[in-house]
Amino acid sequence: MAADYKPVNLGQGFPNFSPPDFVRQAFSDVVSGEDCLMHQYTRAFGHPNLVKILAKLYGQLLGQSIDPFGDILVTVGAYQALFTAFQALVDEGDEVIIIEPFFDCYEPMVKMAGGRCVFVPLRPKGTPDKPALSSGDWALDPDELASKFTERTKAIVLNTPNNPLGKVFKREELQVIAELCLKHDVVCISDEVYEWIVFDDNAQPSFPGMWAQTVTIGSAGKTFSATGWKVGWAIGPHHILKHLQTVHQNSVYHTATAAQEAVARGFQRELDVLGRPESYFFQLPRQLQEKRNRLAECLLSVGMRPIIPEGGYFLNADISALNVELPDPADDEEEPYDYRFAKWLIKTKGLATIPVSAFYSPGHRKDFASYVRLCYVKVRRMNTSTLPEAGGLDSNSLPGASGRSAHEVSLLGLADVSPERLASGSHRHLNDASWGHSTSFTSATHHGSLCHLKPGCHTSGLLAESKEWKRTSGKPPSCRVFAVKGPPLEFTKMAADYKPVNLGQGFPNFSPPDFVRQAFSDVVSGEDCLMHQYTRAFGHPNLVKILAKLYGQLLGQSIDPFGDILVTVGATQALFTAFQALVDEGDEVIIIEPFFDCYEPMVKMAGGSCVFVPLRPKGTPDKPALSSGDWALDPDELASKFTERTKAIVLNTPNNPLGKVFKREELQVIAELCLKHDVVCISDEVYEWIVFDDNAHVKIASFPGMWAQTVTIGSAGKTFSATGWKVGWAIGPHHILKHLQTVHQNSVYHTATAAQEAVARGFQRELDVLGRPESYFFQLPRQLQEKRNRLAECLLSVGMRPIIPEGGYFLNADISALNVELPDPADDEEEPYDYRFAKWLIKTKGLATIPVSAFYSPGHRKDFASYVRLCYVKAFSDLNPQEDSTLEAAEKILKEWHLTK
């Protein structure tokens, strides 16, 4: 409705001003700096600089020694932290206690995890003669809360300061919750995203006793007024956090690198000035308290009764005294009064709010249907030139409008409807003692926390150590989590330990092109404050529009930018949403081998089973396969894998790890089988612009009939050599995409705004020069082909046989002719030869690769255990003096080894 009516919007819960200068500058410095790795993948569970400073800060706040690499998970905003917590900790049939009113994502997330929500409301303690005036006047009934804990209770969700009420839980209230958690061995998921936004005298010290049973959720978006950066975290003991890490790894992999580094620098600055007037944590609550007070006074003046929040972004207002006569609901006879009032307010007064009953369960909704929620985290004044766009109101058209902000102008319009004041007939000022709170305090405040050291406290029996956890029926389906120890992760750890020259990691060690880096820098340092705040959940408008234009041309298909495209947190999350949305319990998914290692755990998380079919080399001993094009599917073998249970097939072209580019005739076979069996094709095309020689990338969605049955996955990280930006997309018909959108909305909500805008500008530039020599899509494959060729020559010279890739980032090399005698495996008698060779190569020669059998199913692993994968998307300094010499260092290691054999 806000999009349709263009009202002044106090419904949206984000600032319409910029983050503080120091953290914006930090982001700009990171993006425009010389460290190319700020644009590439970082540590999956949290950028090292960020987890270290979080451990230091929260260690001080909690009086707890925090392991930055075990007790912290950095997530895609607090939203994804919550999602990982519910998915990791809640099993089928578990109960989760939710305190009402509650942030509206909790309920669907619990249901996605297979759990059942048990609601307990905060109730106003006021009376008709002395109504509740503050969020502190709303409280839990301890006996009612205790009655909700049963043997099935797995977790309780605490949100303090609370959204939407603004309540800051006091020590005695936390004591009740803590004792119940300890008594019943229940985890507390403590959502503390507004922790630094606490007003009046509501600061509380941390509460002891709950470290071992608490997952604390935080948000850089709320901390630094930068909701669009999408950086959050979960902090807690490793025996709990390791399960969240598994979910995170298999759903998004990691959070955007540059934003994490900027947040780390912001926290370091705040830690240096903590408690002093120059601290943003000191300044922000004072600034917002003034906004809260002014909005409350305005609400009082038009006959509403504000419930003064103790913290957070929102103020709830009692609308019952207005006595507005609203039309009867047209579609829903049960629609609560506050829903109808909020709609009426948008349509007739041009002001958007949110009905507070939306934050209650159906059983309690009608009891709290006389309130609306308003966000006061907005600029105090707005230019009158913006008013026609935001509500169509003339700033002088209402009584007393001169010099007022847009939302005050809209609220004053209510005076025509209800000029009466509240029953007392008096106008209270916020500094009146009757509000019950002092407006002054002397130091930076941090609200109370359940998370503190409790020696000896454990959660035995709380978290099953099994690999498989949960499932629920319906759309969107829930996750089933497998604690998969991926081979690349194992070798990444070895690389960290031994510090080899690393050709295992699949990302560039050079920067994105200047034009797209400059675009990112311009967005971050520009004047548009909304580039730092939330954008459209399913894709930033500028990005989905340019994607629709480009891919519409490539596919010969009219693409609706707002219905047929979903922008995701990298291609990994696009794949995750596709499997979660489309695969039901017992469905089969055909996976072509070798395969990107995330496919199998993602299918299993969705409740499906994997059916594997390998690409086989067509060579002979006399004429071996020399190119990835020499590896092919057997059409009859592929056809035999399609059954009545087949839901999808995963196509990866160009293929990781092989580099195969599927030809038109091969795609035709797959398309015909999909159409015959009514099977969706999930086409992973992240390397689509990196195709070599005379090969051409052909999109299976362009085949007759296949647009309606294909989800095409893409990646800005691979397209612009910026893997750390974490921007991907899924493109397909809306009847399929709408299910992916549901999963996305309930797992990460949206992708980082500034990165999306930068990618949009990059695509616009490329669209303008498409096919010309100045196009990056023209230049990149030529640059990488040169690197591929040089690495292949080096491998041949030392006795390996490279399988020349037709596209992508990787080259596979046959190591069988080397005849290296390796020590017997110590721990696993079944460990394939290529695993042992890759470990030996790291330990003895200082060179990291990945064993190719890691990309095969157990049934086929031994048949393909004589290859290692090497990434050639690295620097040669003699090809570019500005780059380091990763590939030269690898050449040197290989040639020295060859000479000593």
C-alpha cells in the first residue's frame, strides 16, 4: 500500500539518514583501497578483523572470555542470524516460547524449522484511570510464563529492547527468564539488535548465569544506522554456535567482506571512545530520544496516547480514543480494527503506520487491536519539495503545519477527525514526572543481557549431535541440516595452518575492474542516504531492471524485473533458496558429476535425495581426453535417472571443477528429458562470461519450452571478479520464483543495498559496450585464457596431464603419471589417492590444490581419484606488474620438485 499510495512513511523500520561519517569513511576506504582481497571471499564464519573486535568488545560487556573463531558467527544481518539459530536448534515437534508482541519473522522461521510456537504476552499494567504510559508498564506474568515451559520446550526468544513495543527488560524480569531456562535446560535466543538504543534511565548491567545457554543476536545495521549493509552476528558457546555455523555455511557461505571490514573499523573506533560524548553509542540514543519525544507530543496533540518506548526504533500509539468510524472490512470480516485504521490512514491522510496486532498471534490479536506502530528514526525535517512525493500534502494545507516535519503535518490532519483530547483533557509534556522516567543520564548505556558466564552450566540433551535435524511440510519447506565436513573446507584449514602457495581457493587475488570499484565507492560515499538502508527484499529496483533488460536480450524472453528475478546473497544463497523452495521430502534431484560441493548437502537439507550421473572422459589410453569438452554424459544413462520422483536436475555450465561448457546438442538432450518428465532445471551459470577459445555459453532457458521450467543462477562475484560482494540472482518464471522469494524473505530478507546498486551500475556500463573490446565481458576471458594456458604448460612440463577447461576458474590435472609414493592414510583406510596427494603436496611442497574426487559421490569417487583441481584465476606479475606472483610461485615449486625427482 505504501508503494501504491506514496504516503509519508513511518511504517518502514529504518533510518532515512546516513550512518555516521567515520563508518561511512571506513567503508569508502575499504572499497577504494589497495587491498584486493577486500573484494574477495573471506573466512566463512566471520572476517577475522570483525570477529576479533566483537570478541574484545562483548568480552568486556559480558565479563566472558570469547573465542573469536569459535564463539562468534557473522551473518547476513541479524535476520540471518535468527534464521540459522532456529534452523540449527529447533527439531521437528519442538516448542519455542515467543514473547508477544514479537518481531514478525520469528513465527515463520520457527515453523520452517519444524517447531511449534508457544506465545506468552506482555500485558499492560495500567487501569482505565491510570493507563500504561510507558513500554516499561508492560510486563510478563511470571506464572503464565512458567506454565509455558514443558518437556518439549527447546528455546525461548527474548527481544530487548522489544520490537514493536520498545520495552527494555529489567534485571528482575531477566532473572525469571534465566531461572526457567536453567531449570528446563532451554536455550535463550536473545535478539538484542537495539542494544545501543536505550533511553532515559533504563541501562542495566549484564545478567550472570546464561552464557552456556544463550545465543545473542546483534546487528551492525541498528548499531551504526546502516540497515542496508546486512552485517549481523550470533555470539554464544561453541558447542551451540558450531551448529549455526553449519547452517550458515550451507545457505549463504559468508557475509560481504568489505562491509565486515568497515564494521570492524567502526567498532574499533567506538571501543576507543566508549562511554565518552564523542562515541556514536553515546550520541545516537540522545538523538533518537529527541525524535521519540517530539513524535509523542504530536501524537498526544491529535488525540492518540503514545506508549513511550524505553529503547529501539518504534513507538506504539493507542488509537482507541480517536473513535474513527471506519468502513466495514470488504474481504475479511475478522480483520482487526488497527488493520483497518492503518489502511484508512494511508488512503485518506497519506501517513503509513503498522497495525500492532500484526505482531501478535491469532489468539491474542483482538486483545491488542487498538494500537499502531510508528518509526521515529527519521529526519526531523523534510524538504517541502519531497512532500508531494511522500503523501501529496502541501506543508501549509493543515492547521499549525508551518515548520513541521512531514509526519507531523499528516498527523495534524487527524484533528479534523477527532479534535478531542484524551479523557483527562490535559496535554502532558514528556518531562512531566508522571511519565515516570528521567530524561538525563551520564554515560553510554548498554541494556541488560542474559548472556554471562555460568561455570559448569551445560546443555546436554539439548542439542543432538546427529547430522540430520528437522523437517516440516508445506511451502516454504524447512531445512534439514547435515553437519557435512566439506573437503574444500578441510583443505582450506590445512592452507591456513601450512601457509602454502594457494591454488586451491576459488577466487581471484586481484581487484574487480576500476569502473565497478569506482561505482561501489561512489555509492558508499555519495549523498543518497538510502544506499545505506534496507532496499526492496527481492532485489534493488535498479539492479532487477538492468538484469531484466540484459537477460531478456540474451534469452529472447520478456522478463518482469519485479516478478521473474530474485537477487540473493551470492549464487550460494540462490541455490539454497531454489532447493528449499522446490524440493520436498522424498523428491529426487539429479546431479551431474563432478559437481560443486554445496549441491549435495543443500538437497539433503531440503529433504530430497541425490541421484548422480557422471560426465565420463571419452579418451582411450592411446588418445586420452585432453579437454573438458572430451567429458560427456551418456544419454541413455542420463535418461535412466529420471523417474516419477524426479523434481529437478542441476546443470552447471561452465562446470566447476571440470570447466566443461555444455554444447547445444547436450543441452537439447537435457531439455527434452525435463519437458518429458515435467522436471525443473536449476541451471548454475555463474561462470557464464568466462568461456574460452571458440566455445559459446548457451542458456538452457532459451530452448523452446524451457523458460517455464528453468531457474537460472548467476553471480556478480564471478561476473565482475568480486566474489566478496555477495550478490547473486535467480531468474525464472514467477510461478516458480515466488516460492524462492518466500524462502529468501524468511531467511535473509534482502541483499546488501550498496553492493546491489554498484552491480547495477556495472551492468549498465557493460550493456552499453557489450561485445566491444572495452567490455569487461570481452576482456576477462582473454586474460584468464592466458593464465590457463601458462599453468597448463607448467603442469605438462612436470609430468602432470592437464584437462584443458573450456571455461570457468579451474583446471583439473591428471596426477597418475607422477607415481608419487605416498604414506598410508593414518585415519581413513578408504581415503582416495588424490586426497592423500593433495595433503602431501601442501605439507612437503608448499602448494595447495583440491582433490577432484571431493566433487564426486561416494559411489564414483574412486573412479576419479587421480586428479587435482587448481585455480588459475591468480596473478602473474610478469603479465601485470601491479599483481603479485601467485602463479609464478606455483610454477617455481612445481619445477623445483620436478628437478629433484
